[in-house]
Amino acid sequence: MSELLIFGGTTEGRELAEYCVRNGVSTDVSVATEYGASLLPRGVNVLCGRLDAEKMTALLGGNRYGTVVDATHPYAVEATANIRSACENTGVRYLRLIRKSSASCGRTVRDMAELVRLLNGSEGAVLCTLGSKALRELTGVRDYRERLWVRVLPSEEVLAQCSELGYDAAKVISEKGPFTVEQNVAHLRKSSAAVLVTKESGETGGYSEKAEAARLCGVEMITLVRPSESGYSFEEIVEIIGRELKK
């Protein structure tokens, strides 16, 4: 039975799992999708599937985990709340891994409602790289079927969601990152976008590559800033694991 459970699905989660394998730390990693599972190294026990708060509590309560590392995406607010609650309910130590921030370029918005209002006051095509979780709220953008290009993971589930919500299939860029500056430029030119919408995803999330592509193409960039939270850096989490769990 592993003493450490990592909730992953991010670059940091994968890199932390790799560190554990190299250093003999028995680790389970929970990810939501098969794609996330495919990126993980051999030597970790992978738990694949979406978990709500009740299932997380059952998972922690039924195992002997001493520590949970929440390495989920900075914008996965609901997942983080569920993990934190499950740890509180079961008495398992909770460590939140915080992704390093990048300086934001262009305009910033605090939430999706503000973003939709801003886009409704603009003209022209928009390339949105917020991912599939933003698709439903983005239907509030005026003439979204004509104006919005969305970049999402190449998943049948996500493509079905795009179709159900009325997005133009010709304007769905179904590719998986990380994306280079050149790939971002190609997507901006393909969409003829006047605006690039992104998250404050940090260096590991390709933020600087998107910012540079927007600059090269003369495109306005709008950044959805991440929710404020406290926790530990990747290096601090590694130090804790190395000190307490490394064999």
C-alpha cells in the first residue's frame, strides 16, 4: 500500500511522480482521464477516473495514505475543494502544490463572466485556449458559433461536448500540447483571430509561448487570472517527500 497519493493530471504531478519512482517512494497517482494516465511513469500505481468529494473520502478512508499532494490544475477549483475536504474528513495530511506564475500580458479578467462581457464588447474572431471546462460558459459570447475558435484535447468526449453546445466543428482545434511558439502562431493565423484568450498557466502551461505568438501576430491577449491560493512550490514538496518518505 502506498503512503503517498498524488492527485495529478498536470506537468507538475507527472514530474513529482517521476521523482518518486527514481527515489523509491511508493506512490499512487489519481488522474481523471486515460490521457493523463498515459503520461505517467512506470512504477506508480495509477488510479484513473473522475472522483467527487464522496468518492475521494471513500478512497482516503479505505487506504493507509499518510500524505496527499494536490497537484491538480490551478483552475480546478472544485477538485481542490473536494480533495481538501476529503483530507479533513479522514485526517490525512494535505499538501497543495502551487504552480509558478508568469507575468500576465495584455488585459486580464478575474472570472468567466467578466471575460464574456469583454468579448461581447469586441469584434472579430477569437482563439480560446481555456480548454473544455470553459465551453459551456463561452456560449454566452455573442455570435459564438461564428466568432469562437476553441483549442481542446483530442478526446471523443470533448468533441461530443463541442457538438452538443453548438460549436462549429471547423473551428475546433483538437490537439494536445505543449504547444511551441510556431504552433501557436499557426493556430492564430488559421483562425484569423483578433484576440487570444488564455489562462495564467505559467511556464509549464506554455504561457510565454502563447504570449510571444500573440506579439508576433499582432493579436490582443486576454488572460484569465488564476484563483488566489496558498501552498507549496514543487521544490518544497520534493524536499518534504525526500525528508519524510524517501527510502
